[in-house]
Amino acid sequence: MKDFFSTQSKVYAAFRPTYPVELYDFIFKHLPQRNRAWDCATGNGQVAQYLSTYFQEVCATDISQKQLDHAAAGRNIQYSVGSAEKTNFPDNHFDLITVAQALHWFDRDAFYNEVVRVGRPNSIVAVWGYGLLSINPLIDQAIMSFYNSTVGPYWDDARKLVEQHYKTITFPFEEIPAPEFSIKVQWNIDQLSGYLSSWSATQNFIKEKGLDPVAPFIHDLQKNWVQQEVTVTFPIFTRIGIVDK
């Protein structure tokens, strides 16, 4: 199991973007019922917290206790340390299983087998992620250089699946075509700095070199940051399927 986020769990919780309501609405309209949901690799708990307002019970798991220590609270959320591939949940237990920005880390065949076991007949498995952010052409070019050249060698090979928007992975479920979604946030340059610091590649860079690559990058970027807050857009990609038994 790969855990690249325990080290920067506070930063991850503070600066990771949140997902749009439209994405959840699309998923929810395909659910026959909303009793129990499993948010797998919950990270900072943002998905679990949203689900908790619509489901009677939400189980949220992650391999990192440090991540869970900073997860969003909810009266009907049960957080626990655990893997995606093997759980103690009963058979036929969940109406919805979600994975946000994490499927690329899994042993996917083992996870899919677990989904079939713990999902109720005709339940929904919804996985999604988001690609590289965009702001404007000049800043985007600088961020792309930071992404590819500065920290590029420090990305895990699994990052390629994100770059490919999960189009190349196997997904053995009856798939539900989904419209395009995006995350839009208003960020100042400090928020961008915090987000770049949460990257696993950035943390790997720091571990190896003992230097923070974000600070000098942000210093150089400031001359092109023409207003206090800018619109930052992240494209969302999805794979949503029906657990048919």
C-alpha cells in the first residue's frame, strides 16, 4: 500500500479543492436508495462529510491514520484505518461506493472484487479524479514546467493514470456515461502555494533534496499574478458503474 500523504496531512486537508454539487447530484440520481455509503481512501474526509448529509450511515476508510486525524467530522460517519482491497464490511452492505482521486494507488482487481462483495445489487460505484489546474496561459505554462521538470521525476508511475483521466484502466461494471464536470475556486497565491506543497511529488522532492521547491517557484510566479484572487479550474474525470450481481 502506497501512503504518500501522511507526511503532509495537515496541508492536504487545508488546500485540496472540494468537488462540485453537480457531480454528487448526478451520482445520486442513479441510486435506488441511500442507506449506507462507503467512501474509500477518504483522505481529508470531504466526500464522506458531504455524503453524510444524504445517507443514514457513511463508512470512510483510509490507510493513513494521520489523514483520518484531520478528516471532517460527521455524526453518522464512521472512520477507520483500512485498505481498499480487503475490508471487514458485511456482504451486500452499501448502496454507494466512492473513490475520489485515489483509484490509481489501488490494486484495482482486488478492489473491484471487494466492491462486488460489499455492494448491494444495483448499487453504484463512482470513482473520479481531477487533472492539472488551469488559471491563464502564462501561469499555466509556468505550472506545467514545475509539474513536468521541477518535480516531474518525483511523481509515482501511478500518476500517469491521472494524466490519462482513468481512460486506460479496466472498469468491470455496466458504465453510466457522465457529463463533464469541473472544480472552480477563487484562490490567492498562498492557496496555490499550499496546494502545490500537498503534491506527493513535491514531498518526495523535499525528502530527497532537503529543499522546498515551491517557495522559489511562487516567488518567480508573483510577477505574473496580477490580482489578489484568480479563478482556478480543475477538470474532473469520472468512471461510474452499476454493481450488477
